[in-house]
Amino acid sequence: MNLETAKYIIDYFPNLMTNEEWNALRYLRLKSKTQGNPKMEKILKSKGDLSISENGLELIKKGSESFRLNVAKRILEERGADLFLNKCPNCEFLARTPQSRQCRNCGNNWHNIKVADFKLNSSFQLTGKQFYLLGEIRNGNIEIGNFIDLTMLGMNCKPKIESIEFALKKVNGEATEDIALGTNELTESQKERLKKIGMFGTPFDIIKER
């Protein structure tokens, strides 16, 4: 694994890090900001922001690059099924972000697979029925058979839309309508994660192929 891939994994899938790894990464970032600024370092220390456990120090003892490579390798080995490496379908080069649709290496682009932007407001499970993601179509059109690209939420899955319904809700006493996208392709842990996320401010992609 190279450093660029490790940075991609840590930057876009921080939810796959352990608490110890996350605290060590936070420490490294703060230390980097205080270099050449002893006054800032003193302030952060006084607030306890530069504290780190013995285990954390062990993780970073060989330096920042080694730490990132080790963390990314562990995630790939232990949580690879939850990780989405967005590679160019033409040359397999890793894209800049999980949402990128153009290759930096060969110039290939696959923007045409996106059909809409969807903003998530909530999600729920109907007993004996599908799991629903409720929200608003911000751009484009959605059809049954399209896929919900959840990589922006740190989830390596693109479940198929098996039904599209409308859900009434009240906002400030006025009735409004959400689009409800139904799917049967999510695991129980993925459903729980979506329910905990609740509303997600940034629209994510609805695509026609995965």
C-alpha cells in the first residue's frame, strides 16, 4: 500500500478507525499545527488537547507516515467489506475521492452513471417491509432499479432502489412530502448506522449502475 491510498482510507472512512487510532491521529494533526508556534502549543496543552495515551504514543512512535500506513492496512484487512476504493473502471487507478467520476491517470470519466442528487432527511424500517430512506431529490430523476450511492456516508454499499413512495410529514404545522426510497439490500448494522445519522446535509448520488 502507498501513502496516497492510506490517506484516502483515513480521510474518507474515519469511522473505520478505532478510538485509539483516531485520538492518535488528532494528536498528530494538532502537533503539526503547533510547529513553530510555542504559544499555541502551550494553550493546547493547558486545555488538555495535546494529551495522548501510552498506547497512542506506541502507535505513532515510528512517525506520521508509518502510522497512517499501518492504520490503513489494518482497516483494509479487518474491515475491507466496509471500505470503498473508487478505482477507474478503465485503468484501476485510485480516484481522488469516493465520489470522483474522472480518472487522474488516464482521463477516463464515468459521470454518465449519475442520474440524481438525493438529500437524506431520515430513514426507518417498516415491520415486514423494506427499509426506507426519506429525503428530497435536489437534481435529476430517480427510477426503480437505480442505486443509492452511500459511500459519502462512509459506507461501502450501493443498495438497489426497489420501490419509490411518498411520505407525508408536518413541518411548522404545514404538510410536506418526502420521497421514500425502499431497499432490501442493507444489513442490520448498515440500517442502524443510517438511522443514527438521521439527516445528512450534503446530497449524495443516485446512480444507474454500480
